[in-house]
Amino acid sequence: MTAPKPDYIFDRDLEWRTLADFAADERPGATLGVVSGRRRQGKTLLLESLCEELGGLYFAVPEDMPSQEHLRRLAEAIARRTGGLPPRLETWDQGIAAVFAIGAEKPELVVLDEFPYMARSSAGLPSVIQHALSPRGEARTRSRTRMILCGSSLSFMTGLVSGSAALFGRARLSLIVHAFDYRTAAQFWGVDHDLPLAMRLYAITGGTPAYIEYATGTPQALSDLDDWVPRNMLNSTTMLFRQPRMLLSEDSSFSHIGTYGAVLTTIAEGRRTVPAIAARLARSQADVQHYVKGLDDGGFLTYREDAFRKNRGEYQITDALIRFHHAIVYPNWARLDIYRPERARQLWQQSRDTFTSQVLGGAFEDMCLTWAREFAAEQTLGGEPGSVTSGVLNDPAGKSQFQIDLVVRDPHGEVIAVGEAKSGETIGTRHLTRLRDAVALLRAQRRISPRSEPRLLFLSGAGFTSDLAAAAGASGGQIQLVDLRRLYFGS
């Protein structure tokens, strides 16, 4: 029987069920799982709670501790779990063997959290686990321990089970605990009654659950943000202010934090390709590529392929708090490092345009992409979505470009819908004309078939003109209007 999820864990139903099923598997043979995710997403809460529900062993260590101390603490944890004397553990071979011995009679969950710290103290630890889980080893034949390795360094944890790594092929479970999507985040913060507020709060804090604990209260109306943002986001005494730099410094994969920060700020400003970043920072593209790759591997950036241009795309900041920080806080660090309430309020008022262009606009486009990918009905899109992205369509004849915010392709690669997303602009018939011109260009360039009629999607945080609403009503579903209510609650 699957262990019931505690009431204090919000959402995470799929993650809990996945972990509980892995832990309770009755089949013979020890198994390995890997759980990763950026810090503050609730990995430890899930795993500690599951150990409490199942009577499992949860073990974590602090950073920069010698291997022998890890083994001594592990021996004490095993003794507390089994009720016996601490086993003598002088090597990790003995430590891992002792962990697998716990499951000699029935499935037993063992979680080794902060695993990168353990592996850093003992570089051969992954190979020790690999050897212990060899097909004819004792762990595979005489144990049913369900071992989970957990860590927040995405690059390290992903590398554990990559093609050339020691544990490749050994793990039965690989789970990444992601941030909440925008709909879940609105429910979590309790702001889904005020959707303009929910949209802006998501643009500022994203879907990381722990951020609510760092905030001084929750805004309940859109007007509250003028007080809430300076008190929380622009207040150097709060964790929300310090968090972005801490996230980088806590990841052992990063050194030269200042350069990584400069790259993030450049991307927040709108320079999202390696050549553009290199030009802005006056560094070589090879040098910048190193930092960009590190941020990408660490989960701080994602690369979004262009829908129409092969080998072209842009880097996007994945975390809303980091995007806000590097658009507004980091460039004004000298003014904010010492908290002055009036100065913080003044800076927020002066930063409205920056917030709209560099923070809110990008966050809203991300929300729209998520809606089309996860929530939109096939009837809305004109078919099943295979990929959802954005792109730039070149018109050599007119020497112009069309920036298309949403490009939806079916599983066969055919364009079934294109869309325009505006967080704060009322969308009208001129936008309709522009999108129709883009479709005509797609047809002329033979990117879609002559008879294809992609759905035209318009997504707005500010609404639509009556003329566009009338055109949509008469289109038989060809024109789809998506306001905030539909974005949050509809399909």
C-alpha cells in the first residue's frame, strides 16, 4: 500500500506517488534512485517525510566534512534505525554494504541526502555504489534496500547517471523536483482570486515553494505590491534579496560568482545569445560559452530553440527570482546594499518600465508557452501539441522580421497554431493583421502546406478590443482569445 502523503506537503502528488512506489517495491534486489532539483524546491521535505511514513533511514551531512566523519555518523544513524550497535565502518565499501544489509528481509528506504558533499569527500563513492549493485553482487541477490541519492547540484546529479558515469545503467529512478507551475504557484500563495496580482507575483518569485517562508506576508491585492516589493525584494536584510547570489554560491560547480552574475544580468537585459553576451562583457565567445554552459548545466538557464531557424536560439533565465534580481537589484546594488525603506520604494517606482520589459514580459511569455504545452485543449490548438516554442520569421523580400511568441507544432512537425502574447497591452485587429501576414509568409516560404490554416492564438494580460472579440466570435474557433482567467483556469 502506498504511504499517504502528509497534509503539510502542498501539491507534489505525482512526486510523492513516484517515490512511494519506488520505496515500497516488493521485488527482490536492491535498487537505486536519484533525486535532484534546484535548492528550495522541497526535495528534503518530500524525502524526510517519506522516511517518517515508511520508517526509512534519512541521512544527510554538512559541507566540507571528512569522509571518516561521514562514516562515523552513518554508523550511528544505522544503529538508531536498527536498534543495534553501530557497525564498524572504516571505508565506504563497508558503509554501502551496511546500507544494503538493512533491507535483507523486506524493502527498506535509505536516503543519502546532500550526496555531492559525500562524493566530494570520497571521490570513488559512486564507483563503490556501482560495484555493490553489480548484477551478481549481494545487494542484487540478498537485499531489497531502496537507496535514494539526493542533491541540489543539477550538473553533478545529472552526471551521476550519464552515459560515461559510474552509475550509468544502475539507477531505476531518476526524478527532478521542479518549481511549481504558474497555476500551482497562485494557489500556493493564495492569490488566485486576483489574477493580475498572481501574474506579477509569479514574475517576481516564480514557483519555488520556500520563497513564501522568506517573505513578510503575502500581498492580497495588486495595490499591495508597491509596499510588498520594496519590503521584500529590495530589502537587503531579507533572504529574498540575498537568495540569488546564495543559489550560485551554494552550488559547488561554480567559482568566480561575479562573472556568472554578470552573464545573468546581460541575459536579463535582453542579450540572450553567446555572441551578444560576449560583446556586452567584452570577453571572447569561448570564455562566455564556458560560463553559459555552467549555468545551463546547473539549471539556471535553458536554451530555447528558434522555431524557424536551425541552430539558432536564445538562453532564458529559468528562475523568476534570479531574473528579477539581475534586472533590477544587481544593477542597483550600491543603492540597495544598505536598506533604506524610502530609497527602496523610490527605486521600485523608477524601475517600473524595466520590470515590465525585462521581467514581466518574459515571465508572461513563459506562462503562455506552459499553457499551450500543458493546459490548452486539442480543440483550441487544432491538434495535439508536439512542441511549443517561439521564433523569428525572416521576410527577405520586405526586409523585415516577424517575432512569433508561440509556435505550436503537432507530433509530425506541422505548424498547427501560432500566437502573440502581451502581458500589459490590449490586443486588437492590428495584431490580427500582423499574425495573418506571418501565416501568409509561412505559406509562401512553404513552411506550411497551401491549404493549412493554423489557429491564431492571442494571449493577453490586459484584454482585447471589441473588434478582435467580434472577429474571434465569427471565426468558428480559428481565432482563440486567451485572457488571464482562461490562462489560469481554462483550456
